[in-house]
Amino acid sequence: MTVGTLQYSSVNTANIAAGDYTVTAATDKYQNWDPNGGAKTVDLVFVDTSETGVTTGLADLWIRNTADASEAITLTDGNNSDAAICVIEQNKQAHVRWNGSNWTSTTGET
């Protein structure tokens, strides 16, 4: 399932790099990220693929930290001056939502 559809589920598994991570309506809704050797800060940037600017749509992502050691992923809002969203510790996940103007999150012990 991508952030723009509700019909099915799809998962992206990747070693995540620090810096910007662009999210569009076609982005996999479920993300398994490995910081690959150290803590990372990732700026979530939501962009409408049909425009050059930020969309006013809604998007949900579930991001799981699959690190093999104590490596945290810090998420920031790349659409709003890199404001802090949350920190995802090893083997934890966060649900983040783009509401049309900023990112919000919930984190859990799952």
C-alpha cells in the first residue's frame, strides 16, 4: 500500500541515510529502515509529484527501526524548518502523518 492508496500493503526495506527522505503519494506506506552502523537524522519531505511544491494531501507512514545494534533514527519535518517529529529506537516503530501542513507522530513499543 502506498501513502496515497488504501487497497493493499507494500513494504520498503532499506538502509537509510541521513538527510532528506522525499515522500510522495507513491511511497510505500510501511518502511523498515536500518540506520546501518550509527544513529541517523532523517528529514521527511512531503511533495506532490504533480507539483513543484508541497501538497495539501494526507499521508501515513509506519517506520520501523530494524537496526542490529542500539542505533536511533531521529525524524524531522523537512517541510517546516526541520522541526523535531520523534526518535525511533532500535526495534521500535513510529506512525507519522502528513496532515497537509506538517508531520505528526505516535511511537510505540511494537
